[in-house]
Amino acid sequence: MLKLSPQTLAPVAEYFKVLSEVSRLQVLCCLKSGAKNVTEIIQETGLGQANVSKHLKVLLQAGIVTRQPQGINVFYQITDPMIFELCELVCDRLATRLQEQTQQLKKLQALRHFEN
């Protein structure tokens, strides 16, 4: 891997910081099926209106979602669906780690049972 400067890595860190909040991930998952307005996001996520608005603002500023006014509603949608590939990659890795830890735990339990 190339040696990257802190100035180069800063935007990457900021991007991951935006994705590091559970409520924002809920909003993103809600938008996976298509554009939605705030009311639809609230209904689907169970989050409060102020909370949803705050997280949409952060996602908008990060360029992860766009905002489209339509009449009296504003619809939000994902700008780059590749975000879901990134999330899936992380989820797959976490599932693999959990499976490895479960296997290790089973081995330890078997050893403990064998010793008794």
C-alpha cells in the first residue's frame, strides 16, 4: 500500500466518521430501496424528526445523499450506491470474525469439558 499523507487520509477518515453513526446507517439502509421523504424515513427507522433531519444534513454535507424538492416534499436519495457494497464488505468481514470467534470458543469449551 502506498504511504499516504495525513492530508490525503483526512477526507477518508471524515467519510468513515460520517458512516460510524448507527442512526445514519439506519437512514442509509432505509434509502437503499429508493428516494424517500423525511416522513417516510421516520416511519421506516422509528427515529424522531429532529434526529432524522440532523443525520440527513450530515449525509448531505458529506455528499452521500442528495436532496430533491418535489412540491411540498423533499426527497432524499443515495448519490452513490457503492456505499452499500462498502457496508456489505464490512458486514461480511464482521460475520467471518464472529464465526472464527465462535469456533475458538467451542474449542475452548471442549477442552474445558475434557479436563473436567
